[in-house]
Amino acid sequence: MKLGLARVSTDGQDHSLQLDALKAAGCERIFTETISGTKAERPELRKLLDHARSGDVIVVYSLSRLARSVRHLIDLSEEFQRREIGLMSLTESIDTTTPVGRFLFHLLASLSALEVDTLRARTRAGLLAARARGRVGGRPKSLDPVKLTVVKTLLGEGTLTVAEIAEHVQVAPSTIYRALKGGRSALA
């Protein structure tokens, strides 16, 4: 039986391209998930692995849809081999049910790792260059110095709860606790 896995990283992305390709490849059952590939816990991947039996073939649109790293990809490949489950990647034209397919799989996994490492290095260099020019990344703080002063004043008065103060300055209570040195214990 061919079992498909379609994964996108965010809710804004669409599974359609992958689903169409997996159906065209003859997948009888397709597991879909919307989760970052870097997450260790992937419920649909787990369900797929629990469902797969000896002789089945797991089909993915791309190897990047299956694993979070080369190590994870190789671990999955070893598990598939041990359980006599094949792996097909449609975009890389890999089929591990053949010796050449297994060789290509390991070769492409290594190249994928190189690509990821290169992207990380470029990103890191870009961030360092931006910082050197005085640009700081990240999103703006939700609790700016003015709001923090208001929070401290209202806390000092003791008439409002942290939740009420948080609502007043339009932040989550956890934001207030994080901003106070010592967290919740600082309120005592």
C-alpha cells in the first residue's frame, strides 16, 4: 500500500500541490499536517509510522516534507529499512525499494544538509551585518518603558490585580511577570 505524507509549516500555506501529486502517485491514504518540520513531536507522522506495515511504501512530495534534519531523515530511513517499508520522494525521484534509490537517498540527504547549513550561515552573516549597521531585529516590545512605568505604578497602588493591569495596558499577564525582575515573586 502507498501511504502519503503532506506537510506544510504554517496555516497560511496550502497542501494542494502535495495532495495532487500524492494522489497521482497512487497513494491510498494520505496523512496531512501543518507543523514546522523542526518540531520533534509530529502527530501525523507518528500516525503514519504506526499505520505503515511491511511492504508498504511511504510517499512524500519532497524529502524536506518528511524530516527535520539529515540525521532525522537517516533515522527514518533506517527504521523503514528495518521494518521493510519503502520510501518514495516524488520531486527527487527517489525510491528506496531499489539499491540505486537508497544510494541517491543518502546522497541527496547530505546535499540537503549542506543547503540548510549554507542558508543558516548566510542568515547569521546578514543579521550580524545588520547589527553592525545599528539595526536590531525582532518584533517591537509589547511592554515599552511608558507602559512598564504604568504597570509598576498600578502594582504599587495595590488596588488592581495583575490581570486587570495587563488588560489596561493591553498585554498578557505573563508579559508583566517577565518584565518584572524576579517574575511573580517580585510582587510579594
